[in-house]
Amino acid sequence: MRPARTASGTPGTPEVPGTPGTRISVVICVYTEERWDDILAAVDSVRTQSLPAQETLLVVDHNTRLLRRLKDHYGDGDDGSDADVGAEADADAGAGQRVRVVANSGSRGLSSGRNTGIAVSCGEVIAFLDDDAIAERDWLRHFAAAYAEPRVLAVGGRTVPVWASRRRPVWFPEEFDWVVGCSYRGLPPGRVRVRNVLGGNASFRREAFDAAGGFASGIGRDGDKRPLGCEETELCIRLARARPDALLLIDDRAVIHHKVPAARERFGYFRSRTYAEGLSKALVTRSVGAQAGLETERRYTTRVLPAGIARGLRDALLGRAGGAGRAGAIVAGIAAAAGGYLVGTARARRGGPRFTVAAVPDLSAPDPSAPSAHARADDGPARSRHESTHESRHESTSRREGAA
């Protein structure tokens, strides 16, 4: 399962003043024209931030028509093939108004898109926003304030669901809002230290990628049918190993509102997503070990979920709508995730699916035919932009779940 973790016994980070000098690039990965209005709304929410972004980067995932349409709309003459991202480039652009449109330089999928965004961005902090989400006005200001502490290498925020039906399905437990890419019941309030941030509403200091490499391919949403995840979990665990002094935080005041389409309000998607999370978690634990890979999940499954079941049963006894359904959904979610984990573990032991850990691509390299930098997950995180390429062998995965 996906939860971020509050470090045991670690108090919340003290409040710090805002840091308006922090240079933040915002990366929004996009892939379909069906979300055209959502993409424009996401960009508009960045352009109206109280702390202006240095730039907004739209990374288009192997969709030539969408790439051309976005370039026409935003007047971006960059063809996406170079990385002319010098600091002087944004000096004469309106604060927070600059939008750049680039093509995903790697394989199809969210991880490669994010890595492309990291490579071409010029901010000292890179923030990620889903293409069907809207950020509140102070989103970046809260991120920037947290980075006043030099040891902070990642900051996530709170993601609020916007249900297509205009209300939460009565059976859908808040403890499982991560299924639709949103913050879930069980996360602590305030600004607190965590094991991992959630990908649809997150930011990283650039040096985090220099230390640990980029997002891994073969875990998360890379195309096809099954809605896998965990790519940001794996990255954060890898980062903590590379930089033991690093602080990773969640600040629940850095809020975005994320659309949940009708198809994801159904129990079939809930069951599929929880099963897929178990498959992904098996890949992660094979690389980082069960101690790190399941540390958060142990608390979540032994404390948060039992409390949710008890709450649902109590509501059912009191005649409140959906109580029994929520309790049943929690049990079903646990079972599906556990089943996926067992299946994924068995496949991994037979030499099945693996993932690759990519260094951030060097898009300014003079030789465009140079191989991309990848390393087998079993061999540890990539450190160089010029390591040899290893092919990832993994089962069908879905293009996107829409959130983190």
C-alpha cells in the first residue's frame, strides 16, 4: 500500500518564514487531449500562485498532436529537443507566467516524463502537479518555506479529491483515498517528517536527483492496463539511503484539488488499484528490503485500517449510510493488496518483473544518439548520466491513475 510515513517519535518541523527567493520549476506531465481543459486549469493555477513559479513545464508523453496544440496555445517555440534552460531565459518573462512545452525524451510513461521535466527545468526546486489537479494559491509558498531548512530535500502536500459525482461514494473509505491519488485518513496534520511524499503533489530539491537518480521505470504508470504505483515511494527510500541526513516532509497546507473521474468511483477500480499496489510494493521491497519497503504499511495495516473498520461497523449499528460498505471495502482492499504482494513476490523470485532506476537524462549532451542512463534496481541507484542501459522486464501497467 501507498501511505507516507511520519517518523516515529519525530516532532513536526518548526514553522519558518516564507522564502520568496526560492526558485521553483513546476512540472506537469500530460498525455491526452481529452484532458485539455484540465491541463489549462492546472497551468492557470500555477500562474496565479502567491509565490510565482520560475517556470511551468508541460511534458507531453509521446503525443505529437497534443504537443503541437500546446505549443500553439502557449506560443512556445521550443521543439522539446534541447535544454536551453539558463537562468537568464526567464529573467525577462513575467513572474510565474512562463510556460514551456517539451516532449518526453524517454520511454512512454509518467516516470520518464518526470525525468525529462527534471532535466530541462532550471529551478533549484522542482515541483510536480497532476494534469487534472488545481493548486491553491499558496501551494508553492508553503513548499518554499519548508526549504528554508537546508536538510529538507523533498516536500509534499495535501491532495483533496473532487468527485465526479460531486460527493464521496458512501462506501468509499477515507483510509483508501490514496487509491484515487489523494491524501488519506491516517496522515498526521501540520508539517511533519515522512518516509515518502505522494507523487501528484510533491517537490524535490534538485540535489536530491543528483544524489539518488531519477524516477524508476517499471513500477508505476507506464502504459497499458494495470494501475501500478509506488515510483515516488521507491525514489524517497533510495534518497534516504543516499542522503541519511535528508529530511522529507509533508505540509498539509500545500493543497491541491484533484479530479476523480466517475470510473474511479467504482468498486472495480478500487479492487484493481489495491491489487496493483501490492504488485508494485513487491517490486520495491525486492530492491530495498521488506524493512524499509513495508515500514509504513505495518503501522497503516495494524492501526489505521482496524480503526477504520471499527468506525464503519459502528456507523452501521447506528444506522448511518455506508458504514458496512466502508468496513467491507477496507477488508477487501487489504485482501487485494496482500494478494497482489504475494503474487508479485512469487513472480520476482522466479526472475519476473523488475524495474530500472534512471539517472536524470542529460538533454544537453552533444550526441543525441547516446544511450539513456539506466541501472538495474538490484545494482543500486544510478549516479552517472552515462551508465549503460539495461532493459526493464515488467508486466503490463496502466498509463496513469491520475494522481500520485
